[in-house]
Amino acid sequence: MSHEQYQSVIQSLHECMEACNHCYDSCLKEEDVKMMAECIRLDRECADMCSYLEQSLVRNTPFAAELANVCAKICEACGNECQKHNHEHCQKCAEACFKCADACKSIA
């Protein structure tokens, strides 16, 4: 598959990466940062993986399915953690993560 065929997945990956980076930054500013530690950690994991997969798909990686499978798992873990917190940035991040996980599963 060429990267043009992955365009909707690439868009979901980019949106998820942005949401995770925003959530990460916002979590660091929360009053109880220790309570947000797992959310912060998973935001970083997810943003990094989404960014890597986005770049890999644009490069037409032969490992698209394998990487997408891992990315879907990380997105789901991040979404599940973010969903536990009532902060707006966490809720928006969870939504982006679940959408991205579904997109990744479509090519995994």
C-alpha cells in the first residue's frame, strides 16, 4: 500500500499525537501531578508511537501491520487511563486515542 492509501489512518495518528501532547502538558499543570503520573506516562508513549507510525506509513514501511497493532494497544491503554480523569483534556485525549486505535486496527 502507498502512503496515500493510509491517509485517514495518518490523519488519526496525527490528531492522537497532538491530543496526547496537549494532555501530557496539561496534566503536568494539574494540582495533583502524582495522581496524573500514569496518564502522563501513557500520553508520552502514545504520542511517540503515533508519531513514529505516522512517519513510517509515509515512508511506506513494510511493517505497517505489526506497528499498527502495537500502536492500537498503546492507544487503547492511553485512552483507558485518560478516561478515568474528569479533566477536559483527558476526555478529549481518550476520544482521540480510541479513534486512532480503531484506525490502526483497520490496517493491523
